[in-house]
Amino acid sequence: ENYENILKKADENQLVTIVVQVSKELTDIYGKLAASYEQKEDQESINMALYYLEKCLDAAITGKDSEKEGLVCHKIGNIYVKKKEYEKALEYQMRNLQIAQKHDEVVLEIQGIIS
């Protein structure tokens, strides 16, 4: 029975690793698709950029990639500025700031600057 539990946990860990890896690849794909629309000014392109950035954000979260999550939040915020939806823009920019602050704290902690 103990052996079966060990195997089950190993399988679960492998599955998590696979999901994270696939999510990171999806993040890159969705990011590239969004980039093809981001610089355009027409409403359809702006909406398509937002669609792919939201997919990218979901994949970044699933892939546990906080740096990418922050970057995508920033880009989504910029899209909402283009759409003149300033409250939503602020929401995503604040989320980006919170992620950046957490990341900086972790880096400083690793470097032994803060404890």
C-alpha cells in the first residue's frame, strides 16, 4: 500500500510538471498572437489583443510564472487605456505593481538584504 501511494504521488508530481511546462509554452504562443494585434488601433484588433492577453494571463498563472503574469497584466492595462476603460486599466496596472513588489522582496530576501 505504501508503494502504491508513492507511485500515485510521483504520477501527480509528473502531471503538475507537465501542466506547468505546457502552460509556459501556451503563454509564449498567446503572447505572440496578442503582439500581432497590440500595435494596431482598430477596435477589432484591440479586442483580439485583449482576448489573447487574457489567455496568456491564465496560462502564466497556471504555469506559476509570476514575472510573465505581471508583464501581461501591464499589457492588459495598456489595452484598457486604449479602450478608455481607465478603472480596469488601473486594476491591471496595480496588479502588475503588486506582483513586481512581491518579486523584488523575494529577490532581496534571496540576496540576504531583507529577512
